Amino acid sequence: MRLLSFIDKSGRAGVGVLPKAGAQEFVDLAAVSKDLPTDLGALIIAGGLEAAKKAAANAPASAVRALSDVRFLPLIPHPSKIVCMGLNYADHAKEGGHARPEYPGLFMRGPSSMTGHLEPLIRPKASTKLDYEAELAVVIGKSARHLTRANALDCIAGYSCFNDGSLRDYQRKSNQWTIGKNFDASGPFGPWLVTPDELPAGGAGLRIQSRLNGKIMQDANTTDFLWDVVETLVLITECMTLVPGDVVITGTPAGVGYARTPPVWMAPGDTIEIEVEGIGVLSNPIADEK
């Protein structure tokens, strides 16, 4: 199943179900059942994914809408936390001058840093050093603490694409990366949640790319993770409880802009695409902050 978060021309937010990959229409769940939450995070918290699947399967024609008639919201509009991994691909660590880490770099993003599919990724007034990072996103479906290798995948609601847009000069202003990773509308998230039954266990073996104006910049596979999805969830839940609707961002491979000679920065007029095999393409134009 594939689900999206949208806002229509009247300003109403909702959750949609895409009938199949590549479809240009979706089922507006609010038009099928008034009992289902209209926020995807809330739907997951309520344990409503199976109910959403059944509702979409029995939807009348009047509940079907065109994707072109709505705007995409960040997939999970209001997560309680977004936990991000740094240096989770050996080639990316090497290109940045880092040794293979003994423990993953972890940092947090806030909800205001996200934006939706096809919405502008904003280059802020403070910096022009805006970089891209193609990443696999994991959305949590059940509360999880002290996970093990045997049960870690049981807590996953689904997977999506994420672009960990980074202001590199701000990222390096302190020993913590947080400030360079939290500019408003710098982290595109979407276009849809793909449930685990449609993908290999743990999102393993998926090709991942970034393309800037159609040119391939990053091209790797999730088999290249230093810490795979299972290991990542085990490590994070040693520290904290992951709750439904939380998001885990799993790191980016080599090929980012700052490591190139000369560096490549995204600028207004550019289009950046993130593609994860089996999930889809997350596309965003670049625009300056107003």
C-alpha cells in the first residue's frame, strides 16, 4: 500500500491511498470514512493502516482524486522526532575525510525543516552552500524500546524517500551538525509511504540515487549501509523510545556536492530528484527564501 499526505485547494489536509505504483489518481480517505484521521501520523498512531487499506479497496468513484489537483505535504507532517544518521555509507565518510566510524553519527531534525514532494526546497538568505543528500526514510508504526535483531522490523509502518538538504557552512560552525540540517523547508520528505509488504525486509538491496537537473550525482545501494535498518533501530532504541509516526533517516552515500571539485551547490532554478528503488521519485525545485 502507498499513502500520501496532501492539502487541497480549499486548504483541507488529508491522507490518500495510491492504488498502485505510477497511478495518477488516489483515494481520498476522508471521502470514504469520517472515522479515519486526516493526518498520516495520527492515522499510524491510531493503528489505522489496515482500516485505510480496506476503506480504499471499497471506495466509490466519488472518492477518487487526481494527484495534480492537490499539493503534497511532508509525508508525516508532525512527527514527534526525526532521528537522522550521518556517515552510514563508508564511501561518503571517506569523501568527507572521515575514518570509518565506530558508532553512527546521530542528529535530530525538527518538523519545520521539512517540505513536501514538488514543493520548493528553500535556499536561505544566510547561505548559498545548499547541498543534497539522498536517503531512505523509515517510518515507525509501533512504540519500540530495546529492540533486538529478531524483532526490530516489527515496528516499521513503511518506507519513503528523504532529501537531507544541508547548509554545509552552517553544519560546520559547531561540533554538532544540527544547525546546518534544520533550516526551514530544507528537507523534502515523500512522496508516499510504502508499506513493508511491498519491499525487501529492512529496505535491503534498494538502489538509491540523487539527480540534479537530470544528472546523476549519487548512485548507490542500501546494501552499502554500515549499519542496516535493523542495526540502526536496535542502536537508537538503546537510548530512546521510538513512537508511532517517528521518522528515522538512514544516511547518504558518496557523491554529495561539497565533496566535488569544484563544489556543487543547489541554486534557484535547479531541480533535485531523489529516487529509491521500489518507492518512487521525490522531486523538488530550488527557490530562494523570500
